[in-house]
Amino acid sequence: MNFEQIVFYLLAAVSAASAVLMILQRNPVNSALFLILNFFCLGGLYLTLHAQFIAMVQVLVYAGAIMVLFLFVIMLLSLGDERRLKESLGWKAYTAIALTAGLLSELFYIFVPSTQTFTSQSANAAQMGTVEYIGTVLFTKFLFPFEVTSLLLLAAIVGAVILAKKKIQ
């Protein structure tokens, strides 16, 4: 096993542990901090897969901007009273347990050693993660879906402004 694989497995373990700890935390601020750790680990995983652009976007957009918004909302809501956050063990909990059992059985099926052989990365995998390659493909092959996505985001922003606008009397 080479150094890159060791780093990959270490980051994957820390990412999985931080995701579980994020869910198990009672304090929403601590949960958000574990989510930030998870985002950084995902950025490191993208780097080990030679996707430099996606790794930087992961760290800048998610760990930076999105988490600032999450922390702002958590502080704005001031969730100090934990009695409001308690739920009784109902059908939601049983559904979550069933889905978790299904997910764990799928993971067990995936990670059980099999006779399949996996192919290695393509020869130009390091080039495919660069900004130049992504920009070239995005603005040539995927130009129409990119423009449709920008129009959908524009419509969502206009809708949010209209819904949030206060009526002046």
C-alpha cells in the first residue's frame, strides 16, 4: 500500500467518524463544527483522487460560505432550550433504524471481498481535475445544461425575493 492510499483511507475514516459525530451531537454548534471537519476531509479525498478544482471548491464554498450561513442561522435561532428539541421515539425513529440497517447491509455487500477486479484510473486522470479541463468541457460539451441551471437559479432568487418582500401599505 502506497502513501496516497494510506492518506485516502485515513481521510475516509475521519470523514465517516465526523459525519457520525455530527449526527450524534446535541449542541448544534458542535454539530456544525463536525460538519466543517467533514467538508475538509472531503476536500482532501478529492485531492487524493486528482480532482484539484473540486477540492478547492469544496473547501471554499462548503466549508467557507455555506458553513458561515449555517452558523449564522444557528446563532439567530438561539436553540438554547433543549426541551423543544426532544422527540419521542415514534415511527420516524423506526424508519431511520430500518434505513440504517439497509444501508449497513449494502455497505457490507460492497466491502466484502469478491472475485471482481477493479480497473485503475485513466491515464489522464490528473489532467481531468484541473480548472482548464473542467472549464473547457463545461463551456463546450455542457454549455446548454450550464445555462439552464443558471436560469433556474435566477428564477429561484427572484421567487425568494418576491416571497420575502414585505407589503408596503
